[in-house]
Amino acid sequence: MYCVREVTEDLYWIGGNDRRLALFENVHPIPRGVSYNSYLLLDEKTVLFDTVDWSICRQFLENIKGVLGDRDLDYMVINHMEPDHAACIEEIVIRYPNVKIICTEKAFLFMHQFGFQIEDKVEQVKEGDTMSFGKHNVVFVSAPMVHWPEAMVTYDTTNGVLFSADAFGSFGALDGKLFNDEVNFDRDWIDDARRYYTNIVGKYGPHVQALLKKAGTIDIKIICPLHGPVWRNDFGYLLDKYDKWSSYTPEEKGVMIVYGTMYGNTEAAANELATRLVKKGITNVVMYDVSKTHVSYLISETFKYSHVVLASVTYNLKIYPPMLDYIMDMKALNLQKRTFAIIENGSWAPQSGKLMRELLEEMKDMTILDNEISINSSMKESDEDLMESIADSIIESMK
């Protein structure tokens, strides 16, 4: 039984959802699952835009057959070669042997690397090339490193549809609601969208900025990403989020306190700082235990907030391992333009603060406040003035 949605006249969503998968890319938790989007155009020529992950291939093939009916498949456009979108290429070729594959030169190379036998099937395209499928005319736009080097997007000049590959995507299964205006995106989807972008694409902000500039030159009516809802209005909201994330600009002025604690003493210090901030009028404060919160959530929240407090116990004369992993992920994803405060703890040789500062200083455009506090085992009354000083320093830096 096939299950599809009409996107516009002649264009159908034929993807599916995976709610069984626990970890996206075997790294990032996806408690709400994920959608794999693919689209089929019925014109004088029939055109498939990307395939899906192997996990939903059977449903995908039924959807294609249900929409095509007795028609053959003429073209398959591959915007992105990552296996969650390209795993079923050979399955399509087996069932539709006359199909021609449209992709970039590097995507063709990746097909070889994945072992696909498609030599006589491929038509390579590059930036600015166009094709006509009947009344629908498309232009191919290069989008390297968003977030693989072979990526492109395809723009239908006839109806204003942008097939955006992994850009503008999100974690989360679709639950029958395909379009952004069928959900409360700001309530139910923005956290998954931010976590998807920051962890998957976040490192490549300058490349996303370049793509946004290209997108600003075309009249987009619908955005069809490879994950998450299809956008047919409120583009300003979406583009503003992407502009902030890709320029590493905080979404909100607020304080994110991330603590690494073994027996609760460092957590108590973090709670004390949070309480002081709130008493002084800074209510946009969130706290996370670095040992209990998956790093993908920490990264997403770090992209959201302007100020971050790192509170870490010293462990084997080093940074507490989960805190170190978090900081190294920040560095790997090119995070910038944040203000940090540091709290360290140690019973005989506290030095996690010095080591955290050294790592932060290696990152781009980071501000590290001087009002640092070093705790010996647990916070005492003699530490209160320093804690007050940190709170005041954070508030002053937010003005």
C-alpha cells in the first residue's frame, strides 16, 4: 500500500518515516524518529528527486509505483549522495532500467565509491546548468559542503520549488503532517531543527551563508528538504534561523550552565550561580548535567544562547571527560561568538579551569570572562564573593 502527499500540481512527496532508529548517523538520539523525503514529478518526463535510506526502501518503492502507475521513470536527480538519501539508487535502476541519473561530477565519484554500477546511466551537471522535463524547467545550483562536497540543490523555475538537499532539514518523523503550516513549528519542531543543523551542518557555516545568498536571488515558493517538513510559507522565520546558526550568532541572550559533577558539589556551585543570576533579573537561564545530557543537545543549546558557564571537576589532573568531549565538539563544529565563564573544582590539584580556558582560547571569536572561581572540594562561605563577582560579570557582559 502506498502513502504519498501532493506537494503541488504534478509533484508528490513519496518518502517515509523511520521511528525505530535510535541514533541518527549512529551518533545523535532521535526520540521522535526521522523522515526521509523524496519527491516525484509527473511532467512530459517523470523525475525522481533523491531516494531514501535503506530502512524504508520497500515503502519508497511502493510509493513510486503508486504515483507512476504504468509510466516509466525517465530521470533520477541526486542532490546528495549520503546513504540516508542515496541508498536505493541501484534499486531504482533495477526496476526502471531506462532511467537516467542526473548528478554532479563528485556525486558520480561517490557512487563508484559506494559500489553502484551506473556507468551508462549518468548525466553530469554543474552550477547553472538547466534541464527541461516538459513544462517544468530546472536549474542546478552547487552547494558544496552543505554538508558534503558533492551536494547541489535543484530549483524548479516553473513553480518555484527548491529541492534543498540537507539544507533546511530537521530531525523528527512527520506523523502525516507534511507542511510547515500543518504543525506548530516554533513549539514542536524548532529544537529538532536546531539540533539537526548544528550537529550535522554546523561546522560549515560559511558554506551555508553562501547558499543563503544564492537563495536570496531566486523566487522560492516551496522548500523541499530531505528531512522534516516541507515549507510553503513563513520563509522569513526559517531563513532568519539559518542565517543566525550559520553566522554563529546567538538566537537569545541567556545563560547556559553546563556542569560536570561527580558527587554533587560542582552541581551545587552551578545551582548557586544560577540562583544568583535569577535573583539579579536574568531569568533566561538553563542548566545541563554534562554526564546525563547527550552532547548533540548540548551543542544545539550552545548555538542558541549567548553565554555559557562551564563548571567542571578536575579528573585525573585533567578536564572531566564528558566536559572535555563537549568542548571538543564545540571546537569541531566551529562554534564562535560566545561569552564563557569558568568554574573549576578539585580536592587537591584543581586545574580544569586553566585547561578549559586554553581550549576556548584556541577557538574563534570567543570571550572568556576573567572572574573565574576555583573551588576546593565544595563551595564555602569564603567563595561567595567570587560567585557574586562571576554573576555580576556575566550580567555586565550581556549589556
